[in-house]
Amino acid sequence: MFNNEKAMGRFRDFITDRIVLVTVSLALILTGLVSWLLYTKFHQQTEFVPLHYNIYFGIDLYGPWYQILTLPATGLGLLFINFILSFILYKRVKLFSYALLISLDLCGLMLLGSGWLIVSQLLT
């Protein structure tokens, strides 16, 4: 992946940082929990499931069950983008790098809450 030892050393320093390790691990765990929760509750659905709800009109979008997995896919995309940006910023401004990684965990918590609300409201 890297052509020289300097870049590999930077990546090793980044990965072995305790804050980076904890925040990325927590974000991966949260994304996995959202995926598991939605998959286990919806994978046997043969009918369309509600995919979007708003307070004005109620349910306004239906689709096949697998489209509900766009929620954890979004979390995984955010994780990838923030991880790359955090790595780029790590040597220059560690505080911004840490802020990006902590925002991953906050997004993961919001996605987990959204997944739980989907399951609790739509399958009851």
C-alpha cells in the first residue's frame, strides 16, 4: 500500500495511537451492531418494508427489506472517509484528527439509535 518506510511509519504511528484504536474499534462495533440488528429483524420479510418516516406524512417510502441496510452502509462509508481524512491530518493537527474520529462514534450511536427505532416502531 505504501511505497516507502516513512509513510509506513506514519501509518503505524497512527494505528497504534490509543485514541485512534479505541474510536475506530468502537465505530466498527457500532456499525456491526446496526447491521446485525437490521439484518436479523428484516431478512425474512417477503413484503415491502417501510424505509422512511417523517412527522408530517408518516411512512412515505416502501421498498424491499435489503434496502434498509443502506443505514449501516452509510455508517461504513462515513467510517472510511473520516479514517482517511483523520490519517491525513494526524501529523499536522492531532486535535482535528481526534475530532473526526470521535465524530465517527457519535454518528455510530445515532445510526444505532435510528436502527433501534426502526425495529421497535415498524415491527410492533
